[in-house]
Amino acid sequence: MGMNVNLTPQLEELVRAKVATGMYNSASEVVRDALRLMAQNDHAQSIKLEQLRQEIQLGLNSGESSKWDAASFKQQARINADCS
């Protein structure tokens, strides 16, 4: 399938520069590689989002929350430090 794509001058120069390095034989190869990287990034992002959703659900399922008392926390930390 053929497709024409319009790029900004900056992106066009980037594509030309990549081809000029010899790492790519054509602008099409550069664009295909960029799209593969974008697809990999999208996949990684979706995995991270799903993990975040699972962690949120674990937190929601963990029970009632309680008010955090800084003074009690510090006191308990000191007690634990003295026992070490």
C-alpha cells in the first residue's frame, strides 16, 4: 500500500540525516522503524497503565483507610530504632 506523508521541515531533515548516516537505505525505512518504535512504546505504556490499575485496585481492596498520625509514626520509628 502506498502512502504519501507530509512532514514538517524539521522532521524531513531528521529523516534525511538518518538516511545520510547509512543506517537506513531510504526515508521509508526510517519511517517504518520510527513507527515500530512508536508501537513498542504504545505497548509498554498500555502495560504500565494496566499495572497501575491493578495496583490501585489492590489498594482499594486492602480495607479501610485510617488517619495517619505523624507523631505516632515517629514515636514507633524511634522505638524500633532503639530495639535494633
